[in-house]
Amino acid sequence: MKHCYLLVYFFLLSNVSLFSQELSNMYDSALEKQKKGEYTHAIDVYSTLLAKSPYYFEAYVGRAQCYEALKKYDEAIKDYTLAIEKHPTYYQAYFYRAQLYFSIKKDHKKALTDLQQLIQLKSNYYDAFLLRGDVYMALAQYPESVADFSKAIELKNNVWDPYYKRAEVYMSMDKSKEAIADLTKVITMRKDFPDAYFHRGRLWQEASEYALALADYKKVQQLGVETEDLYQQKADVHYELKQYKEALEDYTFLINKFKKRQAEWYSKRGVCYTTLGDSINAQKDFTKAISLDKNNYLIYVYRAENHVKRNRISSALLDYTKALALSPKSWDIYMSRGKVFLEKEKYDEAIADFSLAIKYNARLGEAYFYRGACKDAIKDAEGACADLKKAASLHHQEAERRLKNYCM
């Protein structure tokens, strides 16, 4: 009898072993099809396997990944959920489901729940901290995001990804110094990564460190990038550095390459032309810029200044007046128009403009000085001396000199 029981035992054991081997072979077959991109066939094999063995939790994950590849996201979530139900400590299933919730479903709350459960199961899982940092960043929970990316760095400090992601968070927090430090770390690990140079260049530019910004933008260009943003920033840096020839080349490239009707490109190129002595092309660019943005008072000012250089005074006065209609409290425009009136010996108009400049900037010694000059020209000695005294009190040097000679 004992011998009979042993035979039955070994028979059952053999059948179980054969069944287990059959399931393993089916899983391997499904996995192979999945790797080849034969997702529908892989799903059929996974489904057959699960019909035979509903607790084969890895098969649920495999089938879920196939559903994801076919963009059947609800079916994928169901399978990840079944895998977790069959094996509650299978942390990879939490991770895959969290990825799906975050990147596809945009359900950040569920993604966080899965990742928190995962981290409880496996506290040193690098990818979980990296993904949770992304979720927190999307939720604008920046301190939590920084903490997770910092933990990812602690777990893998020789990988550039968490440094780059943390730099993005720091930029959102306006922590430029910290962002620059992280981007610099990224660059030491990955010298061919143009985005890191570009973002660091933007941060240098915002900090008015134009030479450093330009060096980073040139590196991006050397890496083969020719985007609108790159040339826009590079042109603006050349402009701020008063490198007008280089700025003109960049704005011209922008205009010709990207075919966009940007008033700023034309107006700044116009300034470059003006500075380089090409007033005719400057005039064309300012006029083009105004046609694209009729409400930008600065462009009228630029064109007015160019008119003055070409001795087209009536046109200059017209443009200054248009600029003031758009920005009626701009004392500097009153100053510019007042000087034109003074040059043309229109003293009453000049006095009116200098008075308005003083109204909007009472500490403007230059306005008192020029108004005093106008009053002197119309034989108002008392008024001229009063203005010179006021200008001198505001440390206008020429007013101080003239005061000694004319009003003592």
C-alpha cells in the first residue's frame, strides 16, 4: 500500500513539474513575441497561460505592457491591478501602473499613491524616486520634487538624469545658482547634451552674465542645433554686449530662416543698422516693425532717432509724438523731443517738453539744465538762473560750471 502511495505521489509530482514547465515555456514564448513587437500574438499566449494559471502574476504584467504598446491603456491598468492583487509585494507592477497613471492618464494622485506604496516595499528603488520627483514637479510641489531627485542622486550619483531634472525644478523655483550648479554637473557627465548648455545659457543671460551665456549658446550651436530659441537668445546677448555686427547677423538669420513676422527682430536689427551707420536699412526695419506692432512706443522712438540722424526733423517729431501718445509718462521721450525743438530754436515747445520731463522725473538735472538754456535764449534770465541752480543742486556738472559764470 505504501508503495502505491509513493507511485501516486511521484506521478502527481511529475505532472506538476510538467505543468510548471509548460507554463514557463508559454511565458517565454509570449515574452519573445512581445520583444519582437508581435503584441497581439503575445497577448493571446499570455491569455492562454493565465487561463491555465490565474496566479501567474508576471503574465499579467507582460500582457499589460503589450496593451500599453497597442495604446489600450484601460486594459493595461486592469492587468497591472490584477498582478498587484495576485502578488501585493510585486513592486514593479506598482511602478508600471504609476508610469501609466502619470504619463498617459495624467492622474497624478493615483500615480503618487502607487509610488508611495512602492517605496514602502523597496526604499532604495532609484526609478521610483525619479518618477515621483516628476509627479511632484508636475503638481508644482517643488520642495518634494527636489527631495526626491536628491534621493535619486544619493542612490546613483554618477547618472546625469536626476541632476538635470532637479535643475528644471530649481529653475521653476527661481533658484538660478542651484540650477546652474546642477546643469554644470550634467555637462561634466554629458558634454554633448545641448539642452543643458542652452538652459545654463538662459540662466547666465538672466543674471546679465552675457559673456558666459554666449559661450554656452555657441556650444549649443557647435552641437548642431539651429533652433529659433537659440538664435533669438544668442542675438539678444550680442545685442546686450553691444556686438551689433554679430547681433545683426543673428537677427537676419532669424528673419530669413524662420519666416516669422516678429516686430522685435526687425526693431533690434534696425538698432544694429543705426549703430553701424546704415540708416537707410534701419529705417526699413523700423517701418516693418511698426507695421507688425503699432502699439510698441519704443519702435517709434528708434525710428525718430534714426530720422534725426538723417536730418528728417519733421518725421522725427511726428514719431516722438506717436510714441508719447502710447506712453504719455515717458520722461525720456519728452527729453528727446525737447532737444530736437531746442536744436530747431522752437523754445516754447522745448520748454513745454522739458517741463513735462520734470513732471515725471523731478530729479532730472538734465531737464532743468536744458529748460534753463531755453529760457536764456528767450531772455528770461531769472528763470534761466533758477533752472541752472536746480540742475546744479542735482549735480549736473555743466550747470554747476555755468552757474558760476552767469548767475552769481
